[in-house]
Amino acid sequence: MKPITVDDLIALLDAAGIRRAAVLSVAYLLGDPAAVRADEYERVKAENDWTSRQVARFPDRLVGFCSVNPLKEYALEELARCAKDPRLRRGLKLHFANAHMRTSISAKIPYGAEQARIFLKELAPAAPDVPIQIAHLAGAGGYRDPLIDEALSVFADAIGRGDPHTGNLYFDVTTVVLPTTSPDGLALIATRLRHLGLRRILYGSDAASGGNLPPREGWAAFRRLPLTEAEFTTITSNFAPYMR
């Protein structure tokens, strides 16, 4: 993977009119269980440290997140190490088995409403005072798989009935809306955003490589949603707690 330096990132943000952003380390990728290396943890530390150094150049604009595969034996050690770094201690990027909230797509591991309920009943209560941001609207990019909507509906229903475990939940829309998303798909996504509550919605873009849309183009795709201007304004005005 070609590195995306902080200079590249700032140029992308400027082009999109984005002033501040969270920068996520990709160290979790080095914990891929299918590619174990003897020096894996050293590489994970190096990746997190590189992210820290990059973010340090623009402290008024960027907040860095540490990253680790939470299933690794060194995960807690790395979490403690990152917590001592003022540039990484504001947030932690977790991929469960390296695939967002969904543990795996290619391995056909079960996913849907039941896994969302487990997250809500067992994981969220373990961090009652920690803001939790669920990436990709509980998916892994796009919104065509009905299992994604099944999982997200669990969160929407819980919010609707005032479940106390949803108080600190936020949802980002990274790569959820694509230029190819169908009109029916756009309508469904807009409905789900309203069910979740627009104040909980955060705009995000994936790494500008591998065919992912850069921030400006990603926002143009997101604007295809049948939302009102007031609703778009609400989303652009939202700030995650870690950015304040």
C-alpha cells in the first residue's frame, strides 16, 4: 500500500472544504490472522508511531487514532502504549477480526441482527462513558447487502425505544453511498439515517486509494441522498466528542 502522507491528506481535505478530521492508523491490518509474521507487533507499533508523527505536523486540524486487532495477545499492551501518546490517546480504531463491526465477509461468518444485539448488550455496556462510533453504518462499504440493514435496524430500534446503551453511539457514513447506489438504496439509507437521528451521523471517507473515493468526491456521492438541505447542514455541523 502506497503511504498517504499528511501532506496528501491535507490537500484532500482542503479540496473538500474540510477543516478538521480524525486520522485512523491502519496498524490493525498488520494483525491479519491470515498473514502472521514473527515481527508483527513491532510492525504494528511502527505503524501507529508513523501515524502519530504525521498527525503531529497539523495538531490544530488532525486527531490521531491508535489501531490494533483486538483479538491479538499484544492488543492491551499496545492500547496502554498508545494511551501515553498525546497524539493517539483520543481514540482507538478497532476492526473485529479485521473487518469493521462485521467479523468477515469472505469467510461467510454469520452477521446480522443477532450480532448487532450482542454488540449492544455485551460490548456497549462495558464502555458506558466512551463514545462509540460504528463505521460504515454497521457494514463494510456500500449498503446493498440486506444483512447490513438488518444489523443497523437493531440499533435504530434501540435508539427509538430509548435504550440506555445507545446514549454514546455515533454512526459514520464512510463509503456507504456510492455513485452507483440505486434510487431505492438511496431512499433506504436516508430513512435509516432519520431513524438513527441525524445528530448521531458523521461524515467520513476511506483512504483515497484502491478505488476509494477521495473526500470531495465521496461527499458529492453522499449528496445524492434524498435529504433536505437542513438535514445535510445538521450532518456537516456534527462534531464527534473526540474532536471537541
